[in-house]
Amino acid sequence: MRITLQNIGKKYNTEWIFRGVEFTFEEKTTSAILGRNGSGKSTLLQVVAGNIHPSQGQATYLHDGKTISELEIFRHLALVAPYQELIEDFNLQEMLSFHFSFKPMLPGFSRAKLISLLGFSETGRKQIRQFSSGMKQRVKLATAIFSDVPLLLLDEPTMNLDKAGIDWYLNLVNDFAKNRTVIICSNLHQTESAFAKTSLHIEDFK
């Protein structure tokens, strides 16, 4: 998927969070949105996801030679974000069943294989609310990355992950996110998004 931002701006009340953003996220390329905490990275990603309407400008989406409307873009993406909530009354099997009832799973995978890759084989019927913060983050990442969609949006994907978890994430992206458009919001460019081919510095658009 190729995403083009044209003169994108967002303001709340009279304060501009960013304005005049001109950038193209190229098809099948990993890109990073970089900036300090509170600089507007997550807001821009929400604009890209179609969850927030920009105050000015427009985003256009092109996939397999066809234009996708802003109202339909949610069908073609998977999102991981700190503000994203899991259904904590579910156990892992129920969480995976629920998620993949809305998004198709990558070909060749099953819930059992996904649980094995997560390393959670002994969680049984434990509710998500009993998972550690790192385990919850792994669930978020796995459900997104193993969704068969052309666009992955990852907002601070290594949040709550330890060194082993970060290595797991990097391997997952390297092995299973190829041939998709990946956009990573990060203020840790040397870890979670160092492999990005292009980058947008949000503070250039203040």
C-alpha cells in the first residue's frame, strides 16, 4: 500500500499539533515517524489509520493499483498502540478467535502455531487481565503482524518489552512483515525502528 500525505495538519482548539505534512509512505517499505514524547507522532498515525480527521489536507491510499477511501482503510490495516486495549475477560484462545474473526490470518498459520510463537503454551485458560504488561504487548504485536493486511501501524511497539521481548519483536517483523507497508512511531530509533528505510520527523512540521 502506498500512502500519500498532502498538506496534512491537525489542531485542537487553536493549537496546531502539526501542519503542512507532505510525505509518501512507499509500498512494501518500512518507515518511521520520529519525535519526542508528546510531539504528535501518535496523532499523525491516527490520521493515517483514518481514526482522526485532519484539520487540513488529505491522505490518499493506493493498493494494487486501486484507490481506497478513508472510510474503508480500516479493513486493510492492523494497529498496535499503547492506547489500544485488549479484552481482559478473554483468555488467549478467545482473544485470538475474536481478533481473527475480523481480520484474516496470514496463510499457513493457525491459532496453535501463533500461541507457540508467542511462547505462551502454559497460559491455559488464564484471563488476559492476569498477563504481565510484556505478555499483553506480545499479544498486541502478534495479532497485528499475523493479520493478513497490507498495512501495519506500530506505535511504540517495544513498550513494556524486556531485551528478550525486543529481540522477539525484531525477529517477528523481519520474518513476517516483509512485502507490506509498515509505519512505526518511535522515539527510540536505535531499537524499534532502526531498520526503517525512510523517516518522517514530526517536529519538522510544527
